[in-house]
Amino acid sequence: MQSLLDNIYQEVFPMLGQGKVADYIPALACVEPRQFGIAICDNEGNVFTVGDADVPFSIQSISKVFNLVLAMNHYGEGLWDRVGCEPSGLPFNSLVQLEYENGIPRNPFINAGALVISDMNQSRFASPHLAVRDFVRRLSGNPEINADRIVADSEFEHRARNAATAYLMKAFNNFENEVEDVLHSYFYNCALEMSCADLARGASFLANRGYSQCGEEQILSPKQTSQVNALLATSGMYNEAGSFAFQVGLPGKSGVGGGIIAMVPGRFSICVFSPALNHMGNSALGVAALTSLTKHIKWSVY
Amino acid sequence: MQSLLDNIYQEVFPMLGQGKVADYIPALACVEPRQFGIAICDNEGNVFTVGDADVPFSIQSISKVFNLVLAMNHYGEGLWDRVGCEPSGLPFNSLVQLEYENGIPRNPFINAGALVISDMNQSRFASPHLAVRDFVRRLSGNPEINADRIVADSEFEHRARNAATAYLMKAFNNFENEVEDVLHSYFYNCALEMSCADLARGASFLANRGYSQCGEEQILSPKQTSQVNALLATSGMYNEAGSFAFQVGLPGKSGVGGGIIAMVPGRFSICVFSPALNHMGNSALGVAALTSLTKHIKWSVY
Amino acid sequence: MQSLLDNIYQEVFPMLGQGKVADYIPALACVEPRQFGIAICDNEGNVFTVGDADVPFSIQSISKVFNLVLAMNHYGEGLWDRVGCEPSGLPFNSLVQLEYENGIPRNPFINAGALVISDMNQSRFASPHLAVRDFVRRLSGNPEINADRIVADSEFEHRARNAATAYLMKAFNNFENEVEDVLHSYFYNCALEMSCADLARGASFLANRGYSQCGEEQILSPKQTSQVNALLATSGMYNEAGSFAFQVGLPGKSGVGGGIIAMVPGRFSICVFSPALNHMGNSALGVAALTSLTKHIKWSVY
Amino acid sequence: MQSLLDNIYQEVFPMLGQGKVADYIPALACVEPRQFGIAICDNEGNVFTVGDADVPFSIQSISKVFNLVLAMNHYGEGLWDRVGCEPSGLPFNSLVQLEYENGIPRNPFINAGALVISDMNQSRFASPHLAVRDFVRRLSGNPEINADRIVADSEFEHRARNAATAYLMKAFNNFENEVEDVLHSYFYNCALEMSCADLARGASFLANRGYSQCGEEQILSPKQTSQVNALLATSGMYNEAGSFAFQVGLPGKSGVGGGIIAMVPGRFSICVFSPALNHMGNSALGVAALTSLTKHIKWSVY
């Protein structure tokens, strides 16, 4: 496993310098682009790393996975009345489809869907903005995980489009709490800082039929685990989901902070980090590393 | 395997009567709805059947898979300049996205995409309308397979929306041949009549890393095979692709004739047939049978 | 003129009972539907009335006209960089077009456009929410005009869609002030209560090449007056603008409170009030009365 | 009147060289751009001209006006079941709205609407493609008017988008005849060649309450005449209709051949010709000349 990681790292390293760091908020724009790390957590709980695998980074949209799983633990099938499970076919932050489809987001990984899930968690938890943080601490066994408040505040200041999205759902009666309150929790979750090793551990239950070695508990049933992976496979990579399935063939979720988690069900979870993004908003080296991975293991879920 | 099939059949049979036969052309509207059959072809080439598994039916959109694979055999990566590999998020016959995206269809399984693929095959073959027929004969080892000319002619007569689609692509210079000629070939392919057993055999190479036991030849490389399955998983079931992945978790392709093929990669291909459709246009009992299948085998690709 | 009014009133009165009062906020839903009044103000400043012409009602979207004229008095041609002058072709509160067109609303009479104009006035006036009120007091010579605070507060409470619209424009950098502040001013303007007589007087400058008899001042230049009338003619009646032009043929603006103002340029302004709305959201008797008007005077602008 | 024309001509002439000749078909691309003519036909039947007012040019979309009037003469109010009277808000040849609105075009001046009108005339006339030609010959008193077959054939060859539009309407059951047949008639009408003088005479009934001095007959009732002018005012200038109303304030219709007709109701009709188009597809000098006109006469319909 370590030599697999080393091979991928060597193969992809020369691409360092490609892509462009996210700059929609100042706090993210100043991240050093020349970082690259990978971590694997296998189903026995062993962690293998290479490069900048212990550097904490802003997990951004990867938080949507933990956000969803947390809500699945507290809501039954009813969750799916408020959000769909179909690919959207449109940019992650588009309002067009949301208006045509009466405020029901296509899936939990576009912004609208993640905001609905946040609204559900907001209704459920005493300290809503800490609920996801505490959950990922438990899943990755790292009690030091925290959000970067400067990033969270900067995102709130640039909240206009997400606020528009939330208010549009409110207009369709698909939003219960105050928009500003939910946005605070949502941005706090996006601003969580985790390393590749943290995320590989934290997501490992998705490769392990729902059982977290690290947390020593069943997080989701095997069936629910397949469902989350199915959603990730069809909608986890923004508008690149189809070509990511075509090229890599693993369930995965990316964030504009430069992280991507992916699952090889039954075997291991993997997290790659490199801040420079391709034109679809996914980590350039991250996609390349996962492409290299499935080439080396000669296996994809398909 | 036979007892698996029998269990599924028993479990789903009581649903017979649900759904509604496709009626957009008269020739399909008069199909007897109370039919139900399943066939499995494992990677050793054994075929197991239950119910109406030997009744030929109109394969309709399932032909899009063979159409694509045939084109992949003749065109290189260049094929993907003319058609994408992303889910569309819109009804299979919508023109909206096609106009916004300058005549490049989202994927080969929406009508626009299949028409582009047909246009490519039209440019390549001496007898374009027979090319797909001969290909499926070879793949399923059944030289008797033919199209139902009444169905093909009826579809041509009701060609207006497909003609609009093809002309719109022509307006964007993404269509080479005469629209009417390609439509004739396209409808001929849709009107091919095959049984569950034919289709399970015909699609088995997709579960077998590209190797057809029946045809005794490598049809696609293992990598290409994964790619076709990835496309099927993200876009094979019309607007139900996401919930089919969520619920069933196998690459599959449905047709309005009531057939669905699905693949359990590395193990077997399966074809279910029952003409009554659910509100998304997929065979009601077909979806139920495949849901039952993954429940019984406790396995999905995710 | 009085007999013209009487004839129209008699002709249309039997329709009383048709249509449905706006019910999107509780405060409007309880308005008595069986009210009907008309007032004309000719270019000599004479006012003719019939029926409930002195009953104050919620002017709602009619305020968009005064809002725009006020902004035209303070901003030059630059106003048109932030809002267009084309019909929208979509419902008055749709976000779809706004997203496709980068946050520049099609015209000042859809909600998005009126919100941008409110944002401009917000930047300009010391007491922004009173600016339009004071302007209409002056134009109609009635210092008693005020907003109904219950209506304004109720609209603010149900602000979700307008908030979404404003935030979406903010995301495109076409909104300067705090969304909530501008919404307060905007709803205050919508909640102004005026009678047919007030409105006929208040809008008379639009029929009089920009000169207000009542205010004894030139409000707009003759050219600007034609421009406002042109905008009203192409976009003043929600999605019924085209058929209103086709059928009535006068520049006009309606509000969901049941009022419609219309101009016969060079001769007189008219205001009709009846709270029950047709399915396009315009006063049912109002549209009928104006249709009757152009039939009787055998004249339309076309 | 002659001095008015001369003044406009002098004022606008220096702009010659601006804009770009239509090039979507080869036959139009080679038109000499440096042409400029104006003709006015007053309600007494006097014709005044300046510049290239007697040069025949391809009337293109101006034919949609005659096409509509001809159909209004043969169909009653039922015509409006198959086409609307609202501005579209989208490019003249877009299919998006047509799909959302079930094949009913927004108005008779977008391509979809003109094709439906052509379909109606096709069902009615023995020699459909000659019906409009004979009508304009009568209206303008010029029996020499003919279509340029090379232009008509070239448009048919590049018919893809119009064919897509017609087939889409056929799919919604809003098209009766064979698509190819109607397209032949439609393109024949577009390829009619008329001079400014021909068109000013031909359209004069629209400025004269429906009475044609030249044809010595009532073409439309005064009410119908206002209706056609209302449609032209809201939808006659492609996506520039709103700003044309804002800036010029007359009912008008443009064609990509470089002609624009406009009406000063009660006084005269005018036709301007100059082949180079602005970025909205309307004659650059044509729009400028009409802007100059309403400035000089200090009058617009608003």
C-alpha cells in the first residue's frame, strides 16, 4: 500500500504548478498552491501517507458528506422529501433548477441541498454549528479539529449567493430556520480544517460498510453506506461527476480547499490534497492522483 | 443462481398490473402488459431464466448501448468531442440543454447523444441500418434477431421531436448526414426485437471486462468496459439514474419497450422484461426485480 | 368625460364578483372584493370620478413607477447600466433570467428591477423609505398619503423570494446596500395607500409631457416621459403586457392591490381600482374598464 | 416632409460603415454594405424618398408582417390559439421557450411564430408560396415584386434551425403541413425583394387605420390595425424591441436584409434600408434614422 502511494505521488508530482487556487474569498486565495499530500486508511484501520498528508486544510464542500451522514442518523427516509438524489446537470450554485423544481434541491451535494441538510441539523442540535465538528472529531479520532474563524467569517461576508439560495427555498417552504443562522453553521462546517490523514480516517466507514474502525462504531447501515456512495458517484464532483466516474470510477467528494476523498468499497478510503484547482473546481493533482490510483490497482467500482 | 432468480420472480410477480405500457406510438401501445421475465448470463456463459425470458420484445433505448459500443470500436477518443459523459439533469428528449450547450449532447444515452452516435455510425458503415443488428446478432449468438418494421415505420412517422433534435444539432454543425437517413437507422435499431436471454448474453461482455463468451472475442478493453458501465451508472436510466444508483446500485440501461439490462461487474449480466412502465418511463417490475436482486446478493457496485 | 366614465362603469359593473383577491399576505387577503372605482385626471387638472374612486387602497407595484421616476430625477443615463429596458418574457418574480443575465434585471417593473431602483434611491436619500411617499404626496397634492404598516410588516415577513432576488443581484455586484434595509423601504412603498383620484392626479404628468398640474412643476422632460410610457407599454402589466397592448393599447401599470393606472398621452391619465385579480395578477374589472375605455374613445396609442 | 427626410439622411449618412452585413447565408453576405435609403408614404398616398430608396433588397423578416396580416384576413380570432401576443424575452430563434410552453410560440414575429403563421397560410392557399408575394404586389402596387430564388434556396439549404423549430412544434401538434413544404414557402417569402418605396407603400395601411391608398381597399379593420401595431411595438425588433420603444417609440419591423418599416399612426409609414446590422441584428443606420425621425417630429406613440 505504501509503495502504491509512493508510485502515485511520483507520477503526479511533476504536475505541481498546474491549476489555480480558489479565490472567491480572500482567506482561501492566499493558500500556498505547491502542496500535495495523500493518505489512505484501509479497513483494518492502518493509515499510509505521503507528502503533505498531515497539513490541515479547509475541507469546504467535503463537509457536505459528514453533514449528510449526521442528518441521516437523525432523520429517517423523510430526509428525502426535502432533497432529491439525482444529478443536477447544472453548476453547483445555480438557482435555475431550484426555481423550476419548487425549491427541492436535486441532491445533498449541490449548495442548495447542503443548505437544506444544514437547516435540518439546525433544527435538531443544541449547538448546531458544533455538531458536524464534533462528529468529524469522533470519526477521525482527532479532538483538535476546529474551524478557521477567519475563513468562516469571510464566507459569511460573501454569502450573497448562498443567501439567495436559502431564501429561494424558504419561499418554497423548504427551509425552517432563519437564513442567517443556518448560513453561520454552514460556513463554520466548510471552514473546518483537517489533514489528509484526518479525512481518510474520517471517511473510512464509507469504504467499510458503515463501520468506523477509528470511532469503533457502526455509523451507517451497509445499505445506507451504499446509498451515500451512490450519491457521491453520481453527484459528488460538481459538474465533473460524469467524467470523474468515466475516468476514475470511484465515489468521491471534492472541496474548493483542494481536498478530495474517495472510497474503494470493501478495501480503503483515500484523501488527496493539493490546493490548485482545475477549471471544474476540483483539485488538479487530486483528480490526477485518483486517476493514477485506479490505473495502478486496475480496479474501479464499474 | 436459478434459485436466486426464482426468489426474485416470486417476490416481484405480485406487482404485475402496476405501471402503464408506453403509448407514444400505436405499435407499442398494444403490447400485452402482463408479461414478466428475467435472464442472467454469468461470466462462464451459463444462462439462467425465469418467466417470459424468451419472448422477443422491442429493445428501444437499450439499443443505445450497442450503438455506442459499435462507435467506440470505430472511433477513438475523438468520439467524445461530439458527445459528453455527464448526466443531463433534464428529460431524455429535452432540447433546452442542447441549445444552451451549442449542440453537444450531455451523454450518449439521451436521445440527442444517441442520434449523434447514430450519425457517426451512419458515416462509417456501408449498410448503416444493419450495422447494429449484425453486432447484436454476433454478441448474443442469435442470427434470427430482426427489427419490427411496423414499429420502426411508426416511430419514423412520429419522428417530429427526434427530427427537431437532430436538426438543432445540425444547426450547430454536430450532425453530418441527412437527418431523415439517420432517423431511419436510429428507429430501425430501436425496433430490434430481442428476448431477455438474448440481451443478457448480448450485454455479458460488460460484466466480463469486455470479453464476450458468446462471441468469443474481446469487444472492448477492460478500461473501456468500465467507462461504458460508468456512463450507464450515471446516465442509463433516464431521469431516474440517481435514484436507481441510490436504490439498486448497478450500471443499467432501460428501454420503453419494458426491458432493462444491468451488470454485476465480474460476475454476471441480467436482463428483466415487463412492459408496464413507472412514471419515470422505466419498467415498473424491472426496477423492482433489480432492487430485489441487490437486496438478495447484498451487493452493489457502491 | 363624466359620461364616458359613467358608461364604462355601467358596462363593466356587472362583472363584479369575477376574479380573486391577492392572498400571498394575510393583510391583503381580507380586502373586500366588491369594490370598483375609476378616476380620470385630464391635462387641465380636472378630476372626474365614479364609484369607489376615493377609497384608499394598497398601491403595491404601481409604486414602481414613482420609484423609477424618482431615481431618474437623481441619476442620469447611468441608471440604465444597472437595469435594462426590455420585456422579460418570464413571471415578474422569476430568478432564472436574472441568473443567466448576470444580475442585471430586464426592466424596472419586474421585482428585480424595482429592487435595484430601490437600492439606488436607498443610496441617495436621507430617509429612503419616506422618499417615495413624499414624492407621491407632492404629485397628487394629498399630504395625508401614508403606508399601511401592517401590510408593510407582513410583506417583510414574507420577504423570502424578494430577499433571494436581492441577494442574487448582490452576488453579481448589482446591489449596494444591506438587503434587509432596502426591502424595508421597498415594502413601505408597496404598502402606500392611495385612492383612484390620488393616483390619477399623481400619474397625470405622464399624460402631460412630464408636467404635473397638481405639483405645478416639470417632473420629467417630454423625452423621458415618452421613455417611461414606452417601458410601461412593453413591461407594465406583468406577463400580460403584450395582450394588454394588443387589447387596450395604452401604457399602464398594475398592482396586486387591484389598481391600474393608464395614460392617454396628451389627454388624460386614468386609474381604475377593483381588488379581484384575473389569472395574470391584474385587476379583472380594471382590465375590462380600460378595454371599454379604448373602445369608447376609439383610440389607442397604436 | 421631403426636407424632414433630407435632414434625417444628412444626419445619419456619416454613420455609413458601421455595423456588419448578415452572413449566415452566402447570398446575403455579399450585399454591398454602403447603401442607405429612406421612403415615406403619407396617408394621402404621397411617397417621398431619399438615397437608395428604389433599390430592391431582401425583405427577410419584414415578410412576417404581411404573412400575419394575410392570415388574419383568413382566420378569425382562432389564429391566436396557435400563437401568442406576448414579447418573448429570448433570441428570435430560441427553442427553449417553445419547449417550456408546449409548442405555442410567444408571438408571430419570432421565427417559431412566423412558421406557425406560414403553416396556416399553407393550409389555406392553392399556391401557398405565392400568396404573400401576390399580397405585397397588391399592397404596394408593384407587379414586378419577386423572390430571389438563389437566396431562397440558400436559406433552405441552411434550414437546420428553422427545421428544428418547425419539427418541435409538430411534436406538440401545432403544425399541420409537411415541414419541408412550409419551409419552402417561408423562405420564398423572406427572399422577396422590395425597395423602400415598395415597403413604405405596402405598409401604409398600418398607419392609415387599415386602409390601403395604393390598393384602394380596407385591409384590416381599425381595431385589427391597432393590434398589429401593438404587436410590432412590443415584439417587432427582435431582442431590441424594448429599447427601440424606449428610444424611437414607433411600431416597427426589421429584417436581416437591412430594412426596417415603422408606422406613425394617423400620418405616414416609413421604410429605411441599409444592410449593415448592429449587434442586435437590426440595421444600424435604420435604427439611427428612426431615432432621428422621432427627435425631429418631436413625437412618438408614447
